[in-house]
Amino acid sequence: MSRIGKLPIAIPQGVTITLDGSVCSVTGPKGTLTQEIHGDVRVSIAEGEVVVTRPNDRPGTRALHGLTRSLIANMVAGVTTGYRKSLELQGTGYRAQVQGPNLVLSVGYSHPVEMQPIPGATFVAETNTLVHVDGIDKQVVGQQAALIRRVRPPEPYHGKGIRYRGEVVKLKAGKTKGR
């Protein structure tokens, strides 16, 4: 039995979960999320909990069991508390600012890079070098943060670039003078 898949998901106060055929909808104070459930997995709601079960032990079904449970748990967490990814800009003159819904990055190119948010994500610039991506869908927030990081990933010699908050970049040794 899947250690993740067998755990029930508690439904918090103010959250409603509906099953309509193979579509699971989760509504909470921050919004609504929907996810299509694979036909090999069964989802049931009883006594304030969501339980995910599987009919057999085939490897594909076993993988879907834990995945489905995690997706539903992430939807419940998203509509109650939301998700946030933080990115730091490190480098001389690197800065970010929010202009309307868009994010404008100055990261060493000859022009500023303007990024539009994916639907479901919003930008918050706490300081010139700290940007937050907020949203209720964990996948959308992670994808938007990855797109921002891809503009100027941290380079291994000086450590300049855009990195996730708390990410450690292992620096390589530079060239040494030969004889």
C-alpha cells in the first residue's frame, strides 16, 4: 500500500470538495481549483475526509494512487493558505520591480526584461532584489518561478543571477596562474 496514498486528507473549515464524474473541484476562501482524476483511482468523501483508493496493485495504478492523493492535498492547501516562491537577484545593478501585473527585470542585459504572469500567479517585489510569486495552484507558482529564474540562472564562478531564496550555488574555482 502506498504510504502517501493511504493517508486521508482532512477537509478544513470553509473548504468544499465536489466530485463530478472524473473531475474533483476544491473551493475555499482563496478560490477554486479543479483536477481531472484518472479512471484507475477511486476518490470518496466521508466524515470530513477525502480518501483515495486503488482497485489493484499494478505499478501504474500504484503510482497514480499517491499522485492523486498529493494533487488533491495540494489543491486543499492552495485554496486555504496559498503558495509562495521567493527569488533573489544577486549581482551589481540587478533589480526587479512590479509595473501593473508585469515584472520588469534588470539583470545585466542591454534591455530590461518584462515578464507577464501566467494566469493564476501574481508578482510581489518586496525589495529591489527580492521577488515573490504568489498563487493558489502549486504547479502554476512553481512554473512561473522557474520561468523567472531562467532569465538569468546563477552562474558558477561569481554566483550572479536569479536564484530561489535559500538556494546554495556551489562556486567553482577560477583559473590559476601557471608557470
